[in-house]
Amino acid sequence: MSSKLKDSYSVLLADDSDKDRLLIRHALLKHPRLVIVGEVTDGVQVIDYLRATGEFKNRKKHPFPDLLILDLKMPLKSGYEVLEWLRVQSFADLVVAVVSGSVLPEDLKLSLELGADAFFVKAAERRAREAMVSKLEVLLDLSRRK
């Protein structure tokens, strides 16, 4: 981990719901240091983006993110499968936050066991989403101080 805070953090948003991505985008607007560099709708696209393969091979157009906001329930590969894949990768500075519609304790437990840095339940209220994004920004800052 690097020891210097960044002026901005790049965010990859992975969720198959157009509405949920829109709500997170709106919450991110209040945090100009968090910049969305990509949006994907399934687990295969997450892996392709992080590996810079397929349609995401141009790193200038698709820069590697500091933060992955990951939904658990996505097509082709689930968020769990992405977390399992991430366990054997060497993306030391990547912060992974699961944002799920699930309130089941076992989803929280498994997500953290598989290496997620944070777990949030998708919030219906704007203020709750903005609070989540504030926590993500703090988490990113803390991850850079280690």
C-alpha cells in the first residue's frame, strides 16, 4: 500500500441494475474525489475490465480502478465468483466494496471471508446512499495510509 493520499480515486461500478447504478452515480456526485471510470453489468465484464482484456484492453480509456463497487447478484458470474477470482490476483491497492440488496448475515460473512473490504446493503434513501459513499471515501483514504 502506498502512504500518500490521492486527490481523486477511480471507481468501477459493477451492477446489473440500471436503476441501482444511477442511484450510486447520484450519490457519488457529492464526492468529487470519487470518479467513475467504468460501469459494467456482469461478473465477466468485471474480470475483463480488471484484466484489461476484450473491450477493456485500452488502459487509457479504461484505467485500473482504486475502488470496485460490486453487486453480488449479477449474470454470467456473480459477485461471489468475482471475489473468489480476486483472491488469487495481485491487486494490492484495489478496495472492494460489496453493495447488495441482501440483508442476510451469511452474505455479509461470505463476502468478507472472500476478501471484500466492506459490505453495504443497498439503501432506498438518498441520505443513506450518500453516507455509504462518504464511508467509502474514508475507507480509500485509510487504505492508502497503511
